[in-house]
Amino acid sequence: MENSFEKIYAVVRRIPFGRVTSYGQIARMLGDPRMSHVVGYAMHAAPDPLPCHRVVNRFGGLSDAFSPAGKETHRLLLEMEGVTFTPDGCVDMPHFFWDGSEEAEQTLDS
């Protein structure tokens, strides 16, 4: 499990400032789309200063696990990076979702 967590943390470190990804997308990037719950466990145990606030659920929903105020803290951290939200309080996923492919494209362009 520890090795899985380290692989998850490596992906989370690559999420660009002002972008988000989902638990499921991280699992897909690691080759096992069924391990999204493991991604959630890893986020709960994440070391500082891992930008785990950039991970949301597939609908752009926020987590209650952020201290001190749960979803409000999660939202504030994302807003500080310029992320905006839909009227129902979810991240505007079409504008801020990161699937990792841009990074691959930048590597190919270099």
C-alpha cells in the first residue's frame, strides 16, 4: 500500500497550479481505474505540503476532510489558485480539470 501511496503522491505533485483532477483520474493515470478509493485514503494520509486540495470527486465536489472548516477550507484553497465554482458549489470541471495529457503534449513539444 505504501508504494501505491507514493505513486499517487507523485501524480498529485504534477497537478498544475489552478487546476484540479479527480480521484478516479489519478487511478486511471496509474493504470487501475478501480483504485479511486485508495487514492482517497492516500489523500487523507497525505504529507504536507502535498497539494491534495487539487483533488476533487468526479463531479468537482469538495471534501469535508480539510481542516479547519472542511469543504469551506477546500474551496478557499482552490479559490486562492483562481479556480471557480458552479452555482451548486462544485468546481467548474470543464474549465479546470487536468487529465495529465497537457503535460505529455508539452514534453512532446520540447
